[in-house]
Amino acid sequence: MANISFPWDTEPPDKWKIQFHYTRFLDPAVNYYSLAPEVQSYPEVQPDDDDSEDEPTQGGGFKYEDCPAIFGARFGYGPLRIAWDTNILIDYAKHGEQIWESDDFDPGEVGAHYRDELIALSEIMQLWLIRDIRIKMPGRQIFDARRRLPPAVLELRSWQLDHFQSALSCLELDRDIENNVPPFAPLPEGSPNDDWDRSLVEEAIATGCHVFLTGDIKLRKRNNPLAQSSRVKLLSPSELLDNLANAGELSLAKFGPYPAPDMHKWNHVMPAHESGYREH
């Protein structure tokens, strides 16, 4: 009597293996660079003009399908990319030193809601130490502030941006994005804040960010349709932290290699605040 072989007992033919990922329903609205590296290799998502190389990994990444509140319908293992709005950069300039030098971060005399947001930002930065979280800010953000900030503050902001960008570029993280996505040009002088806000969200989408981090409620309301259509989340620090907590992601990575301590990114980002600027 012949043995009966059930489909789940045997290895499927290669042609079936190749097609299997189609059942994961790749969302055409999702930016290519926000996909997990393994998904970027699928033929149906390859850009025609892409000049891609193997992406280096730090370890400490995220399994996207385990955190849909942040990654939406994406799947696979990869980094979390967060674009910082200028107001988050300002908060870090003011409170960054306390974040790193105090075991129990206390932002001082501020309103209850703002206090919660600053504490959440502190917790996100502590997580950044041990996970593959890539903070992205375009250099052109400085042009938005140039019309209303004194020269000394502009110099501080520019110095901060240089350090955050160096934390990625020197390790060649996101080099595919740098090679294939030209930086957006500054908007014409006199452009209103609303135009700048939308343009910064558009650049975050184009550069593969999963989250645009901001404390500006009006920005989130105005740009929510754009973000939703592109599957990018507009979140405050407390909302991002809550979503990570709900997914069980506030500790070492549950999947992938264990990340080696990255002294390079620490040395660039940890001092990128007002006190660090005065001492450099």
C-alpha cells in the first residue's frame, strides 16, 4: 500500500515558493524604501531606476507585522525610521543633556501634557541606544527657521542637523536612500508654515520613514490625509512610545541579531544639544 503524501508534508516546488510572498498583499501605496530589506528584493517592488546595494544592518530591528500601529501592513524585519519635526529637535536641544545625564529624567516646571511628551522622548532615546532606530532630518529644515531665529540659534540647529545626519552616513546606513532619493530643495523664501510642514512630511515619505514625529497638533490634522494615503504615521512622542509598548518593543529586539554597541552614533547624537554645542 502506497503512503499518502499530504501537501503540508512535502516541500513545495520552487515555482510555488517564488509566488508565496504574493499572499502577503504588498500595499502599492507604501514607499519602497520603507519596506523591510527582504521585501525590497521582490521583483514586483523593484524601482526601474534603482541603484541598490546590500543594506548594512545593525541588528536590533523590528518585525513589522508585530507592530501594525507603526508599520501598517508592512511585513518583514528591518529598522524603524523616524523623521523629526523641528519642534522635536528643539526639545532635544533644550533637554538632551538631562536625558543622558540623569537616571530619572525630570523636565522641570512645564505643563503636564508637555511633561509627558518630554518624558516619552527621553524613553524613545533610551530605546534608540539598543535598537535600529534611524532618526532622519533633512538639512533644508534650517531654511524654514532662518527667517525667524537669531544667528546663534540657527548655528546650533545647523550643528544638530549635521550630527544627526553623520550618525547615519558615516556607517553607510540608508545609503540606498542617499543614492536614489535626491534631497528636496528648500521652498521659496516667504513660503508659509503650512507649505513647509507638508513638504517635510513629503520628504519623510520619500526617504522611507515610518513615522513623522511631531508635537504640532495642527500639522498632524492638516497633513493626516497625505500621511494616511502614504501609510506613514504622524505621531507625538507619547503616541509612538505607547504603540511600541503595546507591541512589546521597549526592550532588546525579539528577532534578528543582537546589536553591537554603536559608539559612532552615540558620539554624534548624545551631545547634539545646547550644552554639547557650547562645549564643542
